[in-house]
Amino acid sequence: MRIGQVASAAGVNIQTLRYYERRGLLEQPGRTSAGHREYLEDAVRRVGFIKGAQELGFALVEIQQILRLREDRSSSCGTMRAAARAKIEDIDRKIRSLRAMKRSLVILERSCSTDRSTRACPILAALDDSATRRRRR
């Protein structure tokens, strides 16, 4: 299969395939005498695997490790389970962080009156205070 066919079948663009190749997520394909990439049918399935892992929140570095794990016949499902558990914990941390951000923003939004000048805007003041605190660190 040529690069455009793989990209279309996998639902990604050509640049994504080239990037995956550079990152080592996708094997370098053979080339025709004209220099065109020729992928095996498995490339579409592998790209689908990568995209599925991304949808579950795994970063490309993690996906690279998962792909190695998948190909290592001596590894156990327990190793993948541990990776899934770590990702779940990471997602839980992000959810807690997002909830805290939302609570803060809701409080700021409620304190803002639309008829005030931006010079007296509590949201802008809070952002200025936050910037000042970061510079002091």
C-alpha cells in the first residue's frame, strides 16, 4: 500500500505517518524503484492501535513502550495492567486539577459584574496576582 492509501484507510494524514516513522512507532516501509513508500497491510492496523491508545490518554512515548510490550512474547498482561493503572491514576490527578480550576474560575466569574470597567475586573486582578506570584518563585 502507498502512503496515501494507508493514511486514508487509517483516518490520518500523510504527515502523521511520516511522524510515526520518525518516532519509531511505525516501521520504515520499503521503497519502490521510484522511491515511493510501500507499506504492509499491517500498517493500517498498527496506526489504528496507536490512535486507540491516544484516545485512552497514552502519550506517544508510552505507546512506544506498549508496542514493545505487545511484541515481547515473554511479557505478561500484568505489565500492561500496571500501565493502565498508572494512566488511570494520571487521569484522576488531571480530573482533580480540572475541578479545582473550575471551582476557582466559577468563583471569579460570579464576582465579576458586567457593568464594571476592566480596570476593576476581579478576574483580571486575579490573573495579575497569579502572574506576580509566579515571577516571585
